[in-house]
Amino acid sequence: MIIERIKMQTSDSHTSLENSPLLRSISEKSLTLIQYISILQKFYGFFYPMEHHIGRFPVEQYLPDFAQRRKAALLKRDLACITDKKSLPLPSCHDLPPVTNMAQAFGSLYVMEGSTLGGKMIYKVVKELLGLDEQNGLSFFYGYGAETGNKWKIFQQSLLKLSSEHTNTDDQIIDSANHTFLQLKAWIERD
Ligand code: HEM
């Protein structure tokens, strides 16, 4: 089944992203405000164009609340909260994973929605280290708050439905998820 396969077969890519120096500073509890701002900028530069690409496909057919799941605006809001808006550079990644069909859209969405799961742990650490919260600079990693588990289950159901209705696309969904993890990692690590 796609739910177990995708978790298992993207686990190395997840670990590799988690271990990139900027994100490792969270697990190691050495994160500074400057590093946190860089993380938000990098995530914005990836999530904003990706949400745009994914939105060209009718993902609502399987995930009706896709519009409410868009997260780029939260990243922008967090940056605006903790930096001087006028001097805020908002970079954009030009080396994105391809999104040319629904299978690839859902492979990428798997990674982007999954960020809310690790986000729970990231939220706790950033709150502890930098004193921010969901109202003040930490709304992206707050994710869906108490609804995070539920929202993830709903996403998994939509992935399952897509996989069962589009036969023989599981490999493509998983390849796309791996590609998304690795392109995000490469983008985060680029100077
Ligand atoms: C410091 C960084 C991170 C840590 C420590 C971390 C940790 C975790 C943990 C503990 C889970 C399992 C949660 C659960 O099953 O309830 C998880 C799941 C996941 N994370 Fe992360 N994460 C990090 C960053 C990210 C990022 C940046 C992304 C994507 C942009 C991501 C994507 C995912 C996905 C897709 C899953 C779901 C796996 C599945 O059950 O199918 N993670 N992460």
C-alpha cells in the first residue's frame, strides 16, 4: 500500500534533509535567530513556487481543503513578524522538482504536508530557544496545531484514493517525493 511504501522508501531522503546543517541546528538545539530567518526564507523560496505549480492541477478532487493547506503565506507572515519588512529578501528556487501530473503533484504534496509532522518538534525547540510562538513568528511550524494528526490522516486518505484510481502510478508518486526532499535539501544548502 502506498502509505507504508512511501514512508519506507523516502526515509533516507527525509534523514538526509533533516541532517542538512541549517536544520540540524534545530535538533542540536544550537539554532540562532539568524539561522531561523534563513530557514524561513529558504522554505518560502521553495513552498511558494511549488504551491503555485501544484495548484495548476485539480488536486482538490482528492484533497478538497488544498487551498487552506497552502503554507507560503505563513512563512511570509513569520518573516514579517521578526524582520524589517522593507529589507526582506524573498528568494525563489528555480531548480524545482517537476510537477507535470497529479501523481507528481501528490508526491510533492506528501513532502510539504509531512513538514507539519516534524514541525511539531521544530515548534517546541524554536519556542524554547528563541521565545517565539504561533502568533509571533512561528506559525509555519505550528502547522495545524491540535489538528495536525487529523489533517495528516485526511491527506493520507486522499493519497490512497489517488493511488487506487490512477493504477501504476505509485512509483512515480514515490520518485516525486524523493525528488522533492532532495531538491529542497539542495536549495537549503545553496549559498
Ligand atoms: C529538524 C527537522 C525535522 C525533524 C526532526 C523531523 C522529524 C519527523 C518526525 C519525528 C516524523 C514522524 C512524525 C509522526 O509520525 O507523527 C516526521 C515525519 C515526516 N516528516 Fe519530518 N522532520 C523534520 C523535517 C522535515 C521537513 C523539513 C520535511 C519536509 C519539508 C519533513 C517531512 C516529513 C514527512 C513527509 C513525514 C511523514 C512520514 C510518513 O509518516 O509517511 N520533515 N518527521
